[in-house]
Amino acid sequence: MPIEVSDNQLVVRELLSVEDAESLLDWLIQHPRGRLDLTDCTHLHAANLQVLMAARPKIAAWPSRDALADWLRAALIQEDTTHVQDDSGG
């Protein structure tokens, strides 16, 4: 499995497949303050993105692949802003 656990940090290696989503979710539920190191992550299935969007974990390190890091940042940051309501009345 491409997941290694050290203390309160989960390190992702290479590909996170759809089969890994449940393990990722279980770990995040058991470690609500856990941190993710995605440095070596090369690809992740959309099911894992859904887990990240739901759990909102602390990302200790983004993927070293710029395209993947940019995609994840955009998805996770956009998720944060979609819940902000505009109370300006306009």
C-alpha cells in the first residue's frame, strides 16, 4: 500500500487508488489532527480527493509534481470558499 504512518503523520507514496480511499478515511477519522505528507504522491483517484475535501486534514507537504499540487490546492481551497456566504445584500 502506498501509505506509511509515522507518529501523527501519514506519508503517501506514489499512486493513491480508489482502493486506498477507505484506508485514508479511516486514518483521518482516527487522527483528526493528523497531517498528510503528499511529497511523493504522483496521482490520486477522485475518491481520495472526496475524502480530503470532507475531512479537511492539515497538509504538511504538497506533492512535488506541480500539476498535481496545483490541482489539489485549487480543489481544496475552492471547497473552502464555496461555503462562504455573501451577506452584502446585493
